[in-house]
Amino acid sequence: MPLEQPLRKEPVAFDQLMEGLLFHAMKDRLDGEARRRLHAVGVDVDRPLLSAYPLSALLGTLKICAEVRYPDLSREEARFQLGMKTLEGFGSTNMGKALFGMARMWGARRMLSHMTRVLQTGVNHARARARELPGGDVEVTVEVLPEFKAAIGPVPGLDPYFVRGIISQLVEVCGARVPVTLLPLTDKTGHSFTYRVPLSQAPAVPATAVPLTRVK
């Protein structure tokens, strides 16, 4: 008998990310045409959100929302702004309120070291690695988890400009307003992106003592 093949892991976006995007970042901006376009990619905003959506629905939603919300901006800038607005809106959800409270206590440097936790409140298929640079800046690499690469295939697993907006808004919530930079792309598959966060330019913020065991 042939061996049974293991189930393939499918990438999804969770409802709290979609809520931040559709009902906060896009508040009052989804007309009938936008709703029809969203329905075509598998998102019905006239019904309660599903608990999870396939990656194709998330990427399609990002495209539509960026075009509707920021029609006069470049593709890259529109998605960056959308990422900032989405995380801002996510802060209105129950999970977002808890995350923002933690971010304000910990500060940007410590929060970036737990960026995987931030990503996985929104999607199931990504992780992040933060690296301290000489001089005080931080480099953050966001990548698709290996077990999801087969399911994702040649399409991007994440939008690098949208994620840049999320990181920018997160460090601002932490009290550091600095220009986050997307470094030149080296991964041709679109499964890995690296950002530079110039925390050396941010004023020092006293850290609040929080036990490390609170975040895994």
C-alpha cells in the first residue's frame, strides 16, 4: 500500500486582521463596486466575518482596499499606508487592545524581538527574526514558515509594503516614531523580507519591567 501523504498546511488570515483592515482602515469607504470586487475574491463584508480566510483572499483584499483607499498613491505607498491603518484599526479589537497594552509597556526594541507573536495574531504562516545592529538599530526579517511554502508556491506569502506599514505603526505605538525601511529584496520567491528600524534615532523610553514568561 502507498504511504498516506501528510496533509498540506494551508496559509490563512484570521478574522481580527480582516476586521482591522475592512471595518477600521476602510471604514465607510467600501461602496457597492468595492463590495462586489471583494465578494469575487471570497470576502463578503455584508455578513459576519469568517474565523479565517485563505491567503488568496487576503492578497486580493489588500489589492482592492489599497486601490480604493489610496487611488492617487503608488502601489507601494498605498499598501504601506494601508498597513499602518490596519494595525491602528486592529488596536480596536479585543486582541489588539491587549497587544497594544503590551507594546506600550515593553517599548519598541523588546516588542520587535517578539514580532512573530504580532504577525501570528493576523496570519498563521509567518515568523520574524530581529537582530540588533551596531549603533542601536534593529533589523527585522519577516518570512514564510517552511511548512507553508509548498502550499503558497510562487506567489508572495505576504505583501512587503503592507508589512512595513504594520511595523511602522507598531513601533509608533511603542513610542518610537522612526522611518522603517524595506531593504532591497533578495528572495525571488517573495517569501522573505528584511526591514531596518532605526531605533538609534528614537528618544530613549524607560522600559517597564514585565516578566519574559508572559510571551512565548
